Amino acid sequence: MRGPAFDAAKYVQFDLQTGAIRSRDDDALVLVPRELLAALAPGDDLVKTARTVGEARGKRLAAWAAARTAKEPLALDTLADGIDGALAVLGFGRTEIEIRGDAMLFRIKGEATGSSEVCVGFLAGFLGGYLSALDPEMRFEAAHLGGASGPEEAVFLAGNADTLKRLTRWVADGVDPYAAIERLHGEGGKA
């Protein structure tokens, strides 16, 4: 497996004189303990906020890619590096994309990933917003499929809302997430 191409060097810049933290994209940042994030109330407001953050990051990747690739579609490696880097600098760990048929799974590994319902909600909103910014004709959502190898890993499937509702219902009924994805494709559903 290749290493990440995202260069995080000097992404976060501290100005201790003024007490400010900025990203190299000139976003004002605030560092908070993970426990504070875990104490927030999960729900629609959190997902909407995370979606807005994801859309902003996705638009930056889309603009960057458009300036470099002209009319070619966004390469999977570029998408993977963009999401991986964006979540890494937010402190959520590292991301791998796994393709299963037409489904795109996001395997996110890091200490904060599966530590609370709030983190899972944030990641779902962020991924949905990020992908929607890359394809304005589709509104992506992301569904948490659980942790594949423990609490420091979370797996998400991105797709349209109706498909994800059906899939998460099957998973809640005890169907293995990968078997549910196979069932989805057997029904002719696309993620």
C-alpha cells in the first residue's frame, strides 16, 4: 500500500503572541480536548455543521483538481488523499477507501474515530458534505457500518439517502455490513 500523498507539514500554524491557530488555508482553528467533543449532544445540528465543514473542504479539493486536471474526472487517488488529509488534520485519524462493487467504503482509523456517537455523527456529516461538494448533481449521505477491527476504526458507506436507509436497516437487523452491500447489489441498488 502506498503512503499518503497529502502533505500536512505546516498545515496548522500557531501564533502564540495573539493566541490564534490557523490552517494554511487560512481557516481559524480551535483545538479542544476529545472529551469536550464527546460531551456534545449528537443529532441533526451536529451532522449539519459537520456537513458544512465537509462541503467547504470538498469544494477546495474540487477547485484544486479542476485547476490541474482540466476535463478529466477526479481520480480515486486524489479523492482518497483529499479525504485522508482533511480528516487527519482534524484529528480523526487516517482514511482508506475500499471499493466493493459500486459501493465506496471509507475505513477511518484513529483514536477519536469510534469513541462516541458524536464522533460518528461528525464523520458521517463530514463525508456526506465532502462528497456532495465534488458532485453537485448528487446529494451524498454517509452511513456508519460499525467498526471492523475495534473502537479505533469506523467504516462508512456513502450513497443516496434511500439506499443507505435500506442498508442500515439490514445492518440493524443483524446482517453483516458487507453482506448487506452484496444484497443491495443483488437487488440492483447502487450505493
